[in-house]
Amino acid sequence: MAIKAVVLLLLSLFIGLASLIVYAENSKVSIARLSTVHRYNHQGMDTTSFFRRSLISPSPSSEVAPPGSPLAPPSSRVYRATTYGADPTGKTDSTDALLRVISDAFKTSSNRILMQGINDLGGAEVHLEGGSYMISRPLQLPASGGGNLVIHGGSLRASNDFATDRYLIELSATSDGNKALPQYTYEDITLRDLMLDPNYRGGGISVINSLRTSIDNCYITHFATNGILVQGGHETYIHNSFLGQHITAGGDPNEKNFSGIAINLMGNDNAVTDVVIFSGAIGVMVSGQANTLSGVHCYNKATGWGGTGIYLQLPGLTQTRIVNCYMDYTGIVAEDPVQLHISSSFFLGDAFILFKSIKGIMNGVNVVDNMFSGSGKGINIVQLDQSKGAFTAVNQVVIDRNNVQGMTLRATVARGLTQGNGTSWTVDFNPVLLFPNLIRHAQYALSPSTTGTFPNHALRNVSGNRVVVESDIAVPATVYVAVDQGMVTTS
């Protein structure tokens, strides 16, 4: 029995020793594998770190910058004004330096094009770095053209010898005389976060034959001609900006002497949104079709001083929408309006809408759902200037659903009633209707006050904006009448 016990003990020790050896060998393999994985991950981290560092700190360029025209780092398309020698204090002339900045920005290329013939500049930025720069000549973009570029972040002020017929920033190409300019020269140019001061010697921004230009968060003041001029091209969007010839918050003692035009739209398909115009003879002048004005607050010059908030000078084909605007003591003027929509706007301080007859045409005009507030002087909310001839071609004109306080309501749609005991009832709409002696459509209902009475009755006359209803017998009755001056009727 003792011998058997010793044999079993030795067998157990042998099996345990063998298991320990196998475990140790497996552990070595695992450690070796772990070490290999660790080294692999470490090398990967080194590669990633190197890649990140290369993005943050690009290697110095081997290119040599031409004198006075430093190149931006190869991986950057941000061109900084001070790097080119522009003076951010405004004490010295920065024109040449800033023109070099713009020139270099236009030399970049993404090897793509936008509109045919317009190079894609790849989102290049001209950064003014919060400086205030004096310039003696316009910052005119290169005639070679381009697009997808931003100019932002600073102030420009005209010198005392700046040309009076030019603009601080000009998106306008000048031909060298050897070849004709393309239809469009610039596309997707953004001007934002700028303060522009023409120093009463010219204008702020001109946008000529450009596509899809954005002017955002700009403050333009001290202009003599136009704060912003848009001529030709398509789709210039002006938004979140402030414009005024003189810096004032209203009630300026020199208001009657204000001149200039804050925004002059001489092109099609543009939009002015969320803009304040606080001084100038005309807030927005429109002489191109299919433009939209929304959220515009005009208190540029009171109508009593000869000012106009919005002037639509395109008789015969207006195609303009004015919505959600605030006409503050200054109104809207439209010449021979055709397809004009004015709605959801607020007119304060006896501000009104004036339609001027040039060839006597008014077609497709809606003035609806506006608010008018005045001083109680009886000023008509909508008025006609027929000094050059009466409006004779009036069609599809709807002036209705406007609410009025302290002014006199004018409309093309009216409803009225009269009561009496007799054979004739007259409802006079002259106090309400806009056009004299014009009723295109009339409806009436005669309701006798006594039961059992059924008189014959008819509409007898609608001349002079008066509606006359007559019956064959005398009865006490109420007559209800609705008229429309602008409705189109078909047979």
C-alpha cells in the first residue's frame, strides 16, 4: 500500500510540472504577440501624429515670393492684408498693397470653372484682419475674372482725393480694348463683415455683370452717389446690412439735405433682405425686373422733406415683390406698375404708396394685408399721380384688407349699405375707392323691411363711383352693395 501511494504522488507531481511548462510557453507566445501589436500601434500613432503635424505646420515653401507680393503658405488660400504691407491704422495709403492682395488671390486656381470662362478660386479669402485702411483708388477686381472668393473683416475709407465717380470696391472689369469682355466676369464673390466709408466722394460697392454675389453684414456710410450699385448680372443678395449717407438715428436737423441712393438695383433677380437704411434721398431704387425686398426698414428721408423709401422706376414691367418691410415716415413710389406685390408691411408717420402714371398703365398690382398709421391729418394710404395723364389701362388691381389708423383708407374693393323707404337707393363709394369714376363689377341685394312685399328692382347706375338701385314700388328696405375696380370679368 505504501509503494502504491508513493507512485500516485510521483505521477501527480509529474502531471503538474508538465502543465506548468505548457502554461509558461503559451505565456511567452502571448507576450511576444502583445509586444508586436504594441509596436505596430505605436508606429501607427507616430504616423498619424506626423500627418497631423504636417497639416498644422506645413513645411516652408521653396517658392520665392516676388518683391512686395508675399505668397500665402501653399496649403492656405487666406491672403492677409498686413502681410502685403497694408497699413491697418489708416494713416498711410494702402491702395497698392490691397490691390496686390486681391491680385494674388485671383492667381490661385482649383483647376475648375464655375460659369463658362470664370475660374473657380477655390474659396480664397482676402482677410483685412480687423484693420481700417485708407485707399485713394478703387479696389477693382482683376479683369481676368473669377469666383468663389471672400473679402472680409475690416474697414475701408476713401482718401480726400478719391474719385467722385468711383466705388471703394468694384466688381467691374475694364476691357483692354483688344477683346470684348465676357457676359459675366465674376461669380460667387462674397463681401462680408465690412465697414465702408466713401468719405462723401463716391460710392461703396459696385457690382457689374456679376453672378450670385453676396453682400452680408456690411455698414456703408458717407456715400455721395450710391451705397451699393448693382447693374446687369443676376442674383446679387444684400442682407443683414446698414446703409446711410449720414450717421443718424432719425430726427436729424439736416435731414432735408440728405442726398444719394443707398441701394440702386439696375439688374434682375436680386434680393434685399433684413437691411436698415437710415439716411439718403432714396432708400432703394429699383429699375430692373424680378427683384425682392423683404425685411427692409427705411427711415432714410421723410416724405415731407422729399424723400422716398422705395422707388420703382420701371414703368410697364415692374415684377417686384415688397413684403414685411417697415416704411418709417417715408413711402413707396411706383411708375406704371405692372406685376407688383406689396404685403405684410408697416407704414408709419403718414407714409403712403404713390402710383405715378407715365402711360396710364396699372396691371397685376396687389396691395394687401398692410398696416398704416398716421397723425390724423387724413392722408390717403394709396395715392395717384396722374399729372402726366390718367390711368386708363387698369386691370387685375387689388387693394384690400389693409388696416388703417390716423389715415384715410383707399381700396379697389368696397362694400356698403343704405336704408330708406322709397323707390331709389344710392351708395356712394367715392370716400373709399382709389380710382375716380371706375366700377368694373357691382353686386347688390335688396332686403325689404316688411313681410309679404316683393318689389321688382334693378341696378340702374354705377357712374361716378356711385351705385343706384331702383324698385317699381316704394318699400322700406336695406340695400347691400359690393363693388370692385380691378376685377377682370369674362362674358
